[in-house]
Amino acid sequence: MNIEQITQPFLKIFPGDFSNSPLPRATPKVLFATTETAGFEQPERIAFNEALSTEIGLGKFEENDVNFLVGSQLPKNIQTYATAYAGHQFGNWAGQLGDGRAIFAGEIINCEGKKTEIQWKGAGETPYSRRADGRAVLRSSVREYLMSEAMHHLGIPTTRALSLSLTGEDVIRDIMYNGNPQYEKGAVVARTADTFLRFGHFEFLFAQGEHKLLQDLLDFTIDNYFPTIVPSNPCKYKDFFETVCRATADLIVEWLRVGFVHGVMNTDNMSILGLTIDYGPYAMMEEYNLNFTPNTTDLPGRRYAFGRQAQIGQWNLWKLANALHPVINDEKFLENSLSNFGVYFSEANNKMLCKKFGFNEFIKEDELFFSNWQSLMQDLEMDHTLFFNQLEQIKADTDVKDHFSPITYTALNEEKLKKLKDFIDQYQYRLRLNSISKAESLELMRTTNPKFILRNYLLYQCIEEISNGNTAMLLKLTQALEKPYQEIFPEFSVKRPPIYDNIAGCSTLSCSS
């Protein structure tokens, strides 16, 4: 790999702490702290994303590159560092946070001039680890490696996974925070993004009153990652905020399209580019439930439930607006932009739902139709993904009960069956109002509704197999996620088997996941 091409422009532009000390501490008035990686002696590569490596300019993997994949034995051109940011966690101000389990290698530029940041997750302690060890376990690393790539192939903005490697050491974790710590295999994910900048980076500077540095970071972000904004435009900061609002709304619409629930939408987990970032206690929703959260930490209030993600996205944008106010200095503009978020999101979400149902455009009656659909899905506990797959195959003579019973998580009694039949009648009537052909309607559905989603029980199975030295399922899942709109492996297109209903890592996850 072209490791020697990696640079660290962030270190040259912004103030930082160059002490290399991993001791947990506050780092005021700086945006990063240099830190050394753990230096694992016996790393083992499990998976390497060669297509991504080639795309970003790193090139092909050679056997002696395995050390780089875990951040060990690095060349002199790489000065590793972690960035400082702050954030609101579960609605409360948490103060300084920072990259506690992520360490940056730096930036690489491909032959087309595209910049990509590279970092390791789980490569060691940083000043922002908050008394943790900075390591990651195989369980969480497999989940991030596979799901970030699954989201990419679904067409959803996301960070990407470059590699998955074992570190050769064991790490102790209490997965459910219930006093039962156990040793698990340590692992590192090398991941990439255009930038890993978050809302929290701007909150960090605002909280310290570093308004000049805040403006410098805004200028850097606009110049490097927002090509549609003219740097000399006096309205560039306003354009920036509006762009971030739209990108955030678009991202959440895409999450709702495929049933993705992030699980922990703190402001420090919100990408400034509208990328899905930090894959922890996430889930692809199976039985439809607007109140579903996969995060056990979130269960008391369900703040980050599936149906609340847009609301939380807007709340997080309010916090970003507050942080940017010293530079933008226009309260009315910020308030209008935030108010417009709801309008923009609603329109985008309606367009998305129309595509899922095969409607060529949104009409007034669709608002009630979509509301009835949500009620039906929750009452009948329908599998979100499989429902649309079955809907594509519905015909005039289809036995509704036989057709939909295999994708419900509850029995279809007489009352529920009637509700389903009535809805199917409404749907077929609505289809007749389309101004496109049946074939065009079906194609719209097939390109919008995935056949394959990476369900938590499949990840659980995969993690168990890898722990036992078998990577067959990892390869199989990788094949499936690369073509999610095709049914490559029919055995994956089924609802969650009952045996996985109450297993940690399948239906319930912690922030340690």
C-alpha cells in the first residue's frame, strides 16, 4: 500500500498538544493531541477492502502491510493523533469528549485529487479515552466493518471500512454493564471518510469561547469539504449551515427508508457531512415499531427511537446553530433554517415513501395512506423490509393471509387479517392513480426497497463463527451486502428466528456493542 503518501495537514494548520501523552486530561484551546498507538505484536488480518483501498489511493495490500492495518510499526511520515470535540449526550451537555477509541493516520489524496481521512478504531489509548483503554473487541469491530459497508452499498452516506484485523491480545469488557466482565478478542477497524469532523468539534470551540479558532475551523471545513460553497461569498457560513441541515435531513430519510436505527444520536456522533458515523448499538429494524430503540442505555426514555430520529436530528442542529452563532451572528436566519428543517424533511420523507410503494408522485391523500400503513405495521408487527418485498409480489388472486403470515411477528387473527385486506385494497386503488405503468411502478419499488439487510442476528452468527476461526459467513455476508437489491442468498431474506429474540447482541445491545 502507498502508506508513504499519507500526510497530516490538520496538524500543520491547527493548534495541538504535541506531548504524545495518553494521560486523560482536558486539552483546552487545541483541536488535537498527538498520541502513540498501542503497537500490537501479532496482528492478523481478517478482511481487507481492496476496492476501497484502490479507490482512495492506498493501492493493493501486501502481506507486510498487516502492521499498518492495526497502527503498528508505522513509517516516519505518519504522526498519529486524536482530535478534541465535545457534545450533548442523551440530551445533556457532556463537555470535552474527543477521539477516545480512534487514532488518525492522516489523509491520502488519490489520482483524481480526492482527499480521504484514515483512522484506526481500537488501536490504543488517547488523552480522550476517559480512563478507558482505547481498545476495541472483535464483536464491535465486525459490526462496524460490515454495517458501514452495507450502508454504502444501500446508497446511504457513511464512513467506510478499510480493514478488520485481530490484535493478538484479549480485552476485558462488561457487555451489558451488569457486573459480568469477560475477556474478548481484541480487534481494530481501519476506517475512512472524506472527513470525520462532527458537530461536536464546533461545540468544543464554542464552549471555550475560542471564536477565532471556530471561524478558522469553519473556513477549513468549507474550503476542503463543501465544493458548492464559494469561499469568497460573504454568506458562506450561512450556506454552510443550510447545507448541513439538508444533508442531515437527507441522511435520516435514508435511514428510515431501510429501517436503520442509529441508537445513539448524540451531537458528537453527528457528521458535518451528513454521514452515518460511529456504529455502536445500532439495528436494522425488523418488526415495525416507531418506538423501537436497540440501545439498552436508551430504553428508559427511548430518545433515539426509530420514529424520533428526525426530531433528534433537528435538536442536534439547534445545538450546532448555537455553536456557530458567534460566527454567523444572525439569530433570525438560524431560527428560520431550523424551522425549515421540518418542512424539508417532511417533503423528502413523503417522496421516499412514495418510491417504496411505487407511486410516481405524492398526492394529498397519501398522508392518510401512510398513517394507516404505520398503524397496520405496528399492529400486525410486520417485518419492515420483508413487507415491501411481499408487496411487490401481490396480485389480484393472492391469498393475503398465506402471503403475509411468514413476515409477521404475531399471529394474524380475524381482526388483524381484515385490517390487512382493507389496506391492500386501499393500496391497489392508490396504484391506479399512478401516471406511470405497472412495470415502472415495480421498478421504482425494486430500486428503493432492499432485498437484503444486515440483521443483528446474522451479525451475531458471524461474530460467533469468526471467534471460532471460521470466516465463511463473513465472506457470504460481504457478498450479500454488496448487492442488497438482489436476493443472492434467500436464506437471509427471512424474519428473525424466535431463538434470537432475547439474546444480547440480537434484539438488545449496549453502548459497548
